[in-house]
Amino acid sequence: MQMATRRQVRRWMFLASGAGLAAIAAVPAQAQAQEAAPAAPEPAARTEAQGVGDIVVTARRREETLQKVPVSITAFTAADLASKQVDNISQIAGSTPNLVFNSSAPVSGSNTAASIFIRGIGQTDFTLVTDPGVGLYLDGVYIARSVGGVLDLVDVQRVEVLRGPQGTLFGKNTIGGAINITSAPPTGKLGGSLQLTTGSRDRIDAKGVIDLPLSDTLALRVSGGTLNQDGFVNNQGGPKLGNTSAQLARVAARWQPADGLTIDLAADYTRRREQAQAMKLLTFNPNAGAPTFGPYNGVVAPALGLPTFDARFTVGGPYQTFQGKNPNAISNLNLWGVSGTIAYEVSDAVTVKSITAYRKFDSQFGRDSDNSPFTIVETYDDIRHHQFSQELQLYGDLAYGKLEYLLGGYYFDESGNDLNNVYTSVLLIKSGGSAKTTSKAAFAHLTWHATDKLRVTGGLRYTKEDKEFRPDQQVLFYPYTQSLFGGAGFTDGQRILPLQTFRRSFNNVSVLAGVDYQWTDRLMTYASFSQGFKSGGFNQRVFPPRAQPGSFEPEEADVYEAGVKWSNPTGTVRFDLSGFHTEYRNIQVKIIDVVAPGTGNAAKGRIYGAEAELTAKPVPPLTLNLTAGYLDTRYTDFATNFDTSQGITRNNRFVNSPKWSLSAAASYIVPLGRMGDLTMRGDWAYRSKVYNDAANSERIAQPGFSLFNAALIVDTADHDWQVSAGIKNIANKAYLLTGNDEFNGFGYVEGVYGRPREWSLSVKRFF
């Protein structure tokens, strides 16, 4: 095929960019930015590997080895994730210092509402009017909402966890850090794999990948899976909770019509039909000042001839509930996205890139907080959301390679509606509304090679965000409300908030400055200062009625960091160490607004801590991994108008901020001759005490605990087959993942427990 001229390429680039913006919703696309096509995935076991190897990452929007990046970063390859038995993105937290990744926001009931914290900064709420504190990126595309954020890892090439603000490199501002997921791109070679898995509670999973070279310049990759497993929480009178029922699909195409031009298009789809997150009622307040337990026991139950509510609904241990058949206690998700990335190398020193994406989901989920067959306090959400983003990048180098630069512009627009019903023993409270966000940003990142060993980095970002919230909230009567309570002080259909649009705007300028020195090919040290910003918003949940919703101000963080990255001359040891100090302002925390949970700005605070990661091969068959994270968090200065009754004091630790997060893993390869290799692997993870709310409620705090996993993996000599058997949570430890203490509000205290011990057996065929 005759290659096109660069003038033709520029014409195609212009036409393709315009057409892509106009037709992105109709073109299957999933951004495959930054990546060169890798070789086909190979089994993890390799007896001939003498060193720990290098991991290539794109943390700074260009390919670099992990040890050359002056950022605190943890990276996992596809082989790493498979050997650790990682099924979805939340499970990387056990092996990542100072990362807490819960698979459910504490007041949602959804199985996919991600709650992510890095170095003590994150967000527990899932509503459309609050932003996450950690950015989640799929192939360069920002995923705006926590619902749908617990991604299943069916066909992933690499996962990177970047700690600290990343606003001068990524399109959307992120204050706590970023999780960057890179899907496996088309390889241009015919091949693929098929994997079948069985396990505890009738688990049956099937995953498949196929690579198709369509021509010399066009390649296609198709992957998909179905995940099925029964629940692990008994539910008297109803289905078990905590089950899995998901179908996943992804199509990616890579077209390289000319030298220097790469066009990546892809689409992904997820469908889930599951029971609600396995919530457990821990205790309740019979005298709560809300239309819940007190009115039910005192008025509703006697009048309607129903049993009273008592402590029998809290018994049975962490894996027992009593809600029965509740049509609202579900976790459904329909999610799809398309994106297109066009990268054109104008010259060896200049590259232009466009990333265009559209994502949409609808999700229905609920929870039965009273854990009983009675209607005392339950919630149900029906969220519909879509987002569009456009990012343009210009990057390359000047002055004969001495100055590396990245210039970016970003536009983001999202809209959504949440039909949020709160069912109490007295009233139905409609507590939803619609929200819209428009975000515009420009950013620059420059690195100057002052000498062959010394690099100086600077960055600047400007962000402007406009937010709208239109509440659609009412009080509705049950058939018996009027006769038993005389309306309880309300009129049927009364507005909780005015039916009007509320608006706020936020803007920010943040900077980055850093220096790193390459003492030898194997030793680098660095120091940096970075700023992060997360915009404010509104409180969706309001009760009793008032004239306007509450709102909160933006968060800001100044982070000072220093680190060292070292590997020994033989490449058998790799060690990374970083320390940091964060000045944190206008901290957004969960508050109880009369009786409804919301968000407020508590105080200033400071965080300091460290991360250490060690990978070693003392002998070729043995690989050791050790990680440690340390966090010390403290509130330093409270806002003058902050409500002290919220229970937050200077002595409180930040939410989801364990002092210690430790992990260790060992894998040993035993040659089996003509049969292949056997890998024996063990994993240990420890997390010290975690407070699941800002008030440090002991009722939902989780003391320090350890988890143990083990696996056996057999790779055949021809590398065509892989058979693995694994056990997770070997000690069958019951531990709280998250919780919600509404004892002084709606009167309930609930928690979500992690999965008990479970085994799996998997067979994978490469072709």
C-alpha cells in the first residue's frame, strides 16, 4: 500500500476530527490513547526471567518506565492482576499503599457505586451533585460518576494508581490522585483467549478475547464476558444478597492509514441485574427524631396490627438479613460508552492528539436500612446520566530534546437526573432532582533537562466549572398518614424545595513544580510541590422543607512530596519510597443536616505519610513483593460556622484513612518438565483501624485486620493452556467495608461486610 503524504494526512486529520465530533455517538469507540500495540498476553510463569523487569506506564501522558517517573505510583500489569485474583478494579486496594477503594457508597445500595480514597482524600457520596475526590480514567477518558465506577477487568493491559494532584496532566481536575486504566489494544496479529471459571456459590464466569487483523493498517479486538455467582448473605423470606450477574462487551479498532497517524475507536457495554448491596442493620435508635422507628412502634404498628420493631432484626451475624422480598432492593446497571482518539505525529518532535468520548448509564438501586419486612426507612434511586468530553493535546520536545512539553485543553459536559425516593414509616419523601455540570480547563506541563541527570518540571492549570441543580422533591402521604398522624404537619404533595434551578460557578488556578536527579541509571530522587482542586456543589438530600438547598465550597490541597526510586545493578531488586505532607483546606465531609445526610465544609487539615514498595527476586524462581503505606491525618482549624454537634473534633482521623496499609506476596515457580511450570502464590494484606465516617463513629469503625489469599497456577510448556485454583479470605474474616451511622438522624446504623472465604478454579486457553 502506498503511504499517504503528510499534506494528505493533515487533511484527513482535519476531516476526521470534525466528523468525529459530529458522529461520535454513532461510531464504536473506546480511547486507546498513548499505547503502542504490545505482544499478545502471555502466562505469568516464566522460569527464565532473571530480573523483576520494567513496567512501562503513561502516567505523564508519554511512555516511560516506572522507575523514571518522579511520581508516587503503583502499577499492575495484566499478569499481576491475574495472579492476584483481581476481578474488578476495587480489589487492587489490598496491594496499593494508602488506597481505599470500596465497591459501594455507604448510602446507596448499589454494587457499582465506587468510593475511592487516596492518601485520605476522596468522597463517600454517590449523588450527581457531589464530585469524586479521586479521578478514574479509562483509556484517557474521565469517568465522572461513582455509579458504574467499579469496573470489571476483562481485557485490561495495565492499571496505574497515581497519588497526589494530577491536574496538569489529565483533562479533568483531580485532587486526591488518579486511577488510570489502560485496556488491551488490538495487536494486529490473529489470536485471543477463552477463560472459564467456577467457584463458590455456583460461580460460573466466561471471558473471551479475539484479535483480528483486517488489513495491513486496520486491526480489531473484541472481548466480552459473563459473570455469575449466587449471593453470600442469607435473607430470611427473600433472595440472597451479594450476588453477581453481569454481561460485558468491548470492541476496539486501531487504524494506521499513514506514517505517524493512529486512529483508535472503541465501544464498551455493561449490563448488571443483581440484588442490592448486602447491607446489615447493626443497631437502631427507637427514639430517633425522624418519621421512622418511634412513629412505627408507637402508632403505625398498633393501628395496622403489625408486629413492633425490635432487636431481633439485628441478630444473626454479618451475613444474615431479614428484609424478605423487597422489589426496591436491587442493583441494576446499563452502561455504555464510545470514544475516539486520533494521534498524529507532525514530526519526530511534535504530536497532536484528540480524545473524544461519550458515556451514558441508567441505574436503579435501593436499600432496606431497617433490615426488616416492614417499611420504616428504605431508599430507592433511579439515576440516568450522560457525559461528553473533548480533550486536545499538543506535546513533544524543543531545543534538541532538552524541553519536553504538553499543552492541553479540555471540555466536559454532563447531565443527569436522580429519582430518589425515601420511604419512612409515616411519609414517602421524594428527594431527587436533576443536575448539570460544564467544565472547561487548560493545562500545561513542561520538563527541562538542565543536565544529563537533572530535570526541572513545572505545570499550570486553569479550571472553570458551572453547576446546576434543579430539585424535584415532595412529601407524599400513605393511605394511613392522614388518619393516624393528621398529615404529620405536612400537606400531601408539599414541596421540600422550590421547583427551580439553583446555580453556582467555581474557578481555580493550580500549579506544579518539581525537580528530579538521576544519580545513576539505577537511582533517582525527586521532590515536588503540587496543588489540587475539587469544586463545590449542592446537597440533594433535604428534610424538613426549606427555601433552598444547602451547598458547599471547593476543596483545595497543597502537597509537598519527595521520593527515591532505586534498583540494583542486576535488576533483581526494585525499591520505591516516597514521603509527603498535605495542607488540606475546606475539607468536604458528610454531615447530618437536621435528619438528612449531606456534605459540608468542616475545616482545614493536614496529612503526612509515606509509601514504600519493594519487589525482589532473590533467586530466579522466587518473587517477593512488599508494600507499606502510612497516614497521619488531623483537623487543624474549624470553620467558624461549623456545627460542633456533628461530632467532628481535632482528634478525629479522616474518613477511610487507616494509619497503616501493608501487603506482602510471594510466588515460587516449580518447573514441571514437559508439563510446563507450576506457580505457587500467597498474598497477605493488612489495614489498621478504619473510621467509615468523619465523626469517627465506633459503631461503624473497623478494627485492624488481615486478609490472606493463595493460588496455584499451571502454565503448559507450549503456553497454550493455563489452569489456576485460588482461595480468597482464607481465614474467613468478617470485616466492614463501609458503613453509615444515622443513629441521631433517621435512627439506623448499617454496614456492608466484605466477602467471606471463597474458592475458584479457572481454565484459560490461548490461541
